[in-house]
Amino acid sequence: MVAEFQELKYGNFVIVGDDYLRYCIDSFKYRISDGNKTVYESESPISLEELFHYLEQEKIKLTKAFLTKMLKEWSLSTYDEEGKYVLFPSPLLSCLQDFLEIGEEKEVYYLYQNQWVELNSDASQLIN
């Protein structure tokens, strides 16, 4: 993942926080912090593309060490219109979601809260 991010390849990665609906609907401000201070803030959900564009504007080099630290130590939090937490700070890495299709059988894997989960073919047939 870090190597892909160094090349600005986001794939299907999205930032969603730990509760998708509260992240998208209930939140008024979105904040990424490095532990000490606010790094980036927006009034709309923050995308990876937006975050990396900001880092590029700030002339921050996307080294392996920097990206690893960013994913593990930076946090995402959201607030309502009164400035109260909607989603408490969570490490950025645990706020990412992604999906992959692997192999000839196109087995589907989802990244959710920093864990890859396989959706087996039986379950996907039931869903369809």
C-alpha cells in the first residue's frame, strides 16, 4: 500500500472513518491531525486524492517513512456544526477502505478497519 501511495496510485482506496453513514451524513467538519496539530481540514469528506494533492502543494516528499508514519500516527476525526465530535480520532490507516479482485476466480477482498476480509463466492451468490 505504501509503495502504491508513493506513486500516487490510490486504486479503490477511500477514507470513510469508522462509521460510513455518520462520516458522510452527520459530519460538518473533517479533520486530519498529526497528533499535535491539524494538518488538513475540510467541510466535505476528505478523499485520498485531496489529501495527497495538499501534501504535494506543501512540498512534502512521499517517502516510505513519511507515508508509514502518516498512516499509523495521523488521525481522522469529524465534528458537527457545534464543534462536537461525531467521529472521535482514529488512525488514518483504520479509516481506509478498499477492495481487490484476485485470481482467475476474481475472489473479492475488502479492507475494512485495517483488516482484509474475504467475501467468499457462496456469500456473493446469496447477495446477487
